[in-house]
Amino acid sequence: MADSAIDLIAASNYAGSTTSLTFTGIPQTYKHLKIIANLCTDINAGENYSSQNVHMRLNNDSTAGTYRWTKLGMGSGTYADDETNGSYADIGIIAGDYHADYPHHSPLIVTLFNYSANEPTSWQAQCGFTKDDNSNISGVYLRSGGGVATAGSGSDWGISQIEIYASNVNLTSTSRISILGYND
Amino acid sequence: MPFGLSKATVLGAAGSGGGSYDPAYTWIEDIKTSNSTTQEIAFTSLPSTYHALHVIGNYGFTAGHYTEVRMTTDVVNCMASGYELGGVGSGGPYGANSNQSTRIFLGGYTSSSTLQNDPGGSYLEMIFPGYTNTDEPVAGYAYCSYPTTAGWNSNLGFEGIIRADSPNTSGTNTAGLDEIRVRTSSGYFYENSKFSLYGIGTATDG
């Protein structure tokens, strides 16, 4: 029987009233990973953010310069940004708690290429939201891409841990992440 | 595996990949037009056993039209946020926030002089994570391309986030994401246009 080309290797909901979810022990037996997530902002947080960024940290590495990325934001306007000395990966933007009748769902899709190799790993991410602000449409879609280099010590880099976290606002327990493994 | 449980700890203990994992993708349904007089296709029986739904379309038009999407049986406002990007004569990127009354427009449309009068020619992909949630309006990712080079606005594609305003706070709309419809703004899909629906992962309230 032929092997499955794609496996579901991890899935979990956020605990609720938390910003972060971490997956550990990711097997090194696949070629690529795809992260598919549904992120819901806690609208009762009282933080009054219109939106917030979503970050990714790999192998619990927060060393400045580990992450380099670009991003392109689109919606009512357009903007672009990049980072060459990042301590995290900027992978998306989600609805904030301001003018949100519902914890609007923000889809997040990230593809990590060649993640198990001892070499820089690149990713591509898509994320965004639409929100009805007192009957006025608003929203931002963000496409980002970039690369993550091997740790400064030159140690092996295969990615075994992935953390996805919102920069300021909490996420509800209906927020969920699935990680798919792609075989060679 | 029970819904909502993480495999992360299991992975840490096992440390190996292979056949013990759940299948990530499950094919659900294909819809293929058998003529060139079909304006709309619909996935109306959405299983509730997956984390996300994935739609892939490869289709043509009988003339230059928009592609439109509806995500619910409720006739409600439909919102999109993203960008449009074109080639010859159309340029971009253009930021695109929109609020349509019944459907979501996915960018520009093909010209009547180019690829649309063939099977294929246009491509659509959508992913809806957390689609089973009926407490709040669910959003999805959408990408649509029209690979033609004739005329201004004829080849603008769309990429971004789409959402229908169901359920809403007033309670007049309650269905949530209970069906997926794709249609042309006018005219028809070309014969042998094909749309496939897949399920991803395992279901949860999220």
C-alpha cells in the first residue's frame, strides 16, 4: 500500500485567555510542513486594539538575527515592511478586540519548506481578517515570506518546536492549529 | 484522537513519523459541469468532521465574468479584505476591502478573447479553518487567478480573506458557514469546469 503523501502530525486548540500555543517533538521524517489555523481574538480583553500581529518562533530560539522576513499588507491601503535582525517571525495579522461584536475568525496558513534539514528554513504565510466596525467594513490581509537561519552556534537546526502567538491580545479556546507533514 | 487534544506530547514520546498519524486530507466531493450553461455550482452537504475545508477549482467562462462566492444559506453581507494584482494593462497591487450584499467578488475577470472559452484557464483555491463554528462568523482564505493578458482589468486576480456576516449580532442570520457556492456574475462556466472539496484535519469547535 502506498504511503500517505500528507499526514496530520499535530493538532490542538488554544487553552483560552492565552496568547500562545507551542508544539514540541515535531518529527523530522517529513519534507515540508503546512500549518492551518483558525485564530479568534478575545473581544473582552479591553485592550482596544484594532488589530494585532501574529508571530512564530522556531525551536524556542529568540536570538536576534535568527529571523529575516518581508511582509506585504493589503486592505483599505497597502504597506510593506521587512526585518533582517528579527527575534521572531512575523507571519500575519488578526482582528483586535476593538469594535468587534464577535471574536472574528482569522485564518492563518503557513508553509515551512525543507524544515527538517540542517540548513536555513524558509516559510510563506498568509493571514488576515475582515471586521464590521459599526457597519463599516475593515480588514487587512497580510502575505509574508522570509527565511530563518541556523542558530549562531552553528548547531543542528531541524525544526522540532513551533510556537504561534499573538503579540498582545488573548486568543479564545476555539482557536485551533493543525500541522500537516508532507512526505518526499 | 479526541477532539481538541494535542498530539504534541505524543510526538515527543514517539519521535517518529509514518503511518500511525491521521490522514491530513480527505477527498469529499467533485463537481464537474457537463455543459456550458451552468452559472453556479454548490457544495451543500458539508461534513462537520474536519478542522478545515479546502476547495480547488479549475474552470473556464463562456465570456468575461467575475467569480463570486457565497459561504452561507443566509443572504447576508459578504466581506473581503486583500488585494488584486494584474498583468498587462492592469498592474496593481490594489488594496481591496469590500462589502457586498449577497456574494463575494473575487477580483477581475477574463476577457472574451482569450482563455475562457476552454476548460480550465482560471484557478480558485479557498481554505476555511474552523468552519464548523456556528457561534461566530467564520472567515476563509481565498485565491483566484485569471491567466489572460487581454485588456485592462481582464486579468486581475484576488488573494485575501473572505467572510459572510452570519451569524450576526441581531440574530436575523444564524446559519453560519453551511454551504459553499461559486458562480459567474453572468454567463456560464465552460463545460468540464471542475471544483473539488477536501477536508483537512479533525473537527473541533474551532
